[in-house]
Amino acid sequence: MNGWAPTPALGRATVVAAVGLVGAALTGSPALVVMASSFVLPVLMGLLGGPDVDPRIVPRLGLVRLHEGQGTTSTLEIVDGDAVEQVTRVQTRAAYVATVPASGAMAVPMDRADARVIALTPRRWGRRNVGDEQVALTSAWCGYRWGPERMPAQQLTVWPQAAAYDSTAEAPQPDGLVGAHRSRRVGSGTEFAGIRPFGPGDRLRRISWPVSLRTGELQVVTTRAEQDASVLVVVDALRDIGVSGGVDGRASSLDLTVRAASALSDHHIRRGDRVGLRVVGPRDVRVPLGSGPRHLHRLTGTLARVLPDTSPMTADSLELGVTGDCIVYVLSTMLHAPLVAATALLSARGVSVVVIDTLGERAMDEIGGPTSAAGLAWRMRILERSSLLDRLAALGCPVVTWRGPGTVDEVLRQQQQRQQLPRVRNR
């Protein structure tokens, strides 16, 4: 409906007032005059307050990018709305978006401070279409109504929750220029490496005078270089196991994967490392190595657009395409043989690979109980998965369960010690 139109209430009041006055004139009954007069005043006020200018409604979102669990507002800006007395909004419920009011429907006076405002709180990462609603405006004394008019939906980008994560372990193979990780090579740093005789090009401030006086010749202190590391985060989006309950509810496997990838990326970016991303799923998304807040924004935005693959698995092989010294975090449920094989191949090539299990705890009641057909199939699949994980561990590829801060500390320390030993790489 476009433009202002009389409301059914105004039509009913007009008919009742007219019938009452005509009946009073024909019968001469004062009672009918009294009854009809109570409808005449609202009719006259509604007709006199009829608007002559069509309003224009502009929906606005307070924030279009935010983390899951944070809040924003959906506000209506009404232009040329001087004649509007009441605003009615009925908003379509979006998946994983909580609203205040909970029903998404409100009818409030125009002059109220909280008029035209609906609070939105996304409960899960991803892209959410919000603001798909119908809006109706009513003039004074409920005389005329404008609408209902459908407002177009707006897209809200919800980033994964910034989970608390920290790690005290250093990268086993730092390969950059400047960073916070101790390198095996000698360079300009703060970690003591040894003392050697003074040579051409050595800085005078590196001279160790106590040792030089004791030995009779100049000796200098050598230190280890401090470098940044290259980190590749591999996200398994081939399937989403379980049902997501939002940021405060039970997490599906893809929830754990995306939130863990966001936490790892944030941690390494803040330490000055270069981080890349590979999403294995319906769309093969690759984000090259980079550093800095702007790159972290790009990584988080890419994770918010991850969609699980719902097509049948057809690929027999998978190549992750990792070259050089790089730490690779594979965040996966480890339920698909091609990804397991690609991970084992990287580990055999000497790449520092850490598999982070994001399957989580799955109750058998979710799939019909342990004795149902689905339950028996799931138990068999878990047995096959356990065999695959044991074979990965036998190849020297550690598998850890995501548990938040300190998840990969121990395995990184073990890999750092292993890097000190001679090794043979398979090319």
C-alpha cells in the first residue's frame, strides 16, 4: 500500500455517527444524539489531522560488523513525519539473531525516546540478513494509515567471538626478519649464544671486557637473532558436525573450528608473525601470508564467510600447497581421508604441522541413541577416525584437542627441540 489511506476504525466511526444522527433526526430520540456525538468528535479530529505529505522511511543499522554476542540497533529514520503519531514495526526473525523485543514486533508512539529502535544481538558468526520487516504509520486519532511497507533486508557481518587465547611457546622454525622468536642462527638479538674472538665488522659495544682482560685478546658476545614466523591456518569446512546453539549454547564442529582459527590468527598477528589462511570447503579460499591489524581484519572477515560443504565428497586427493619453513595449524574433525593424507604428506616433508581436533564432544542422543542405525554408523566412523589419528601420531604429527589458552604450547616446544636434531626431508 502506498500513500495515506483512511483506517477501518475511521470508517466504522463515521458510519456509526451518521446512522446515529440520521436515526435521531427521524425518531427525535435524544439518546441517539448522545450516543452518536461520542463518535462525531473522533471522526472530526481524525479528518482534520489527515496528513497531506507522504513520509519517507530510511532504515539504518548501528553497526554492520561486530563479533558474535555483541549488540547493535535497527533504527527507522522517518522524513516528513510530522503527522505521524504511532509507528508499528513487525520484523522477520533472522537465524541466530536475538531481538529486543523478543517477538521483533513493536507499536510505539512517535514521540517516545525508544521509538523506532529494535536491539539486535547476533548469537553466531556469519553473514546475517536483518531488517526484513513491514512498517506502518498511523496519524493522529487513528484517522489515516500509511503502509504497511516492506523494508529491504540489510546484511550484518558477524565475526567469530574473540576467544581468550595465549601461548608462551616459541615457533620452532622462525624464518622472517624481525620478531619475537629465537632463531638458531647468530644475529642481533638479546638471547646469549656464546663468546668468540673479535673479528672485522664486530661492534665495539659487543666486546666482553671481563673475558678480554682475562684472556689477553678481545672477545665479543654473540647472540641469537629474533625473527618472526610464518603461520598457516587450515580450516576444515567440509562438514559441520552437530547443531550450533550460538555463542552461549552448544558449539558445532564448525563453530569450534572457526573460533579457534580466529583466536590463533589474533594471537600470532599480535606477536608480529605473518599469518595465512586456507579454507578447505565448497569455495577454496586462500589468504596469503601477511601481518598487521589490517591483515587480521581480512582474516576475520574471511572466517565470517565460511560455509560448510553440503555436496557429496568426490575429491580423492588434496594438496595444501605449503612450501618452505612454516607452522601449519590444521583445524579439522579429521573425518575425511583426503585431508588426513594431505596432512600426513606435509609432516613427512618436514613441515611443522599441528592437528587441532575440533570435533568436540558429541552426545549419542543427538543422532538417535547408541543402538539406532545412525548411532551404529557414527560409532564405526569414530573407530576409523581413531585409527587415522593413531597413524598420524606414528608419523610424528601431533594431534591435540582444542581447549583454549595453551592448547599447542607443549607440542610446539617438542617440535622446537626436534628441530635441533639432524633430519632428512622427502621432496
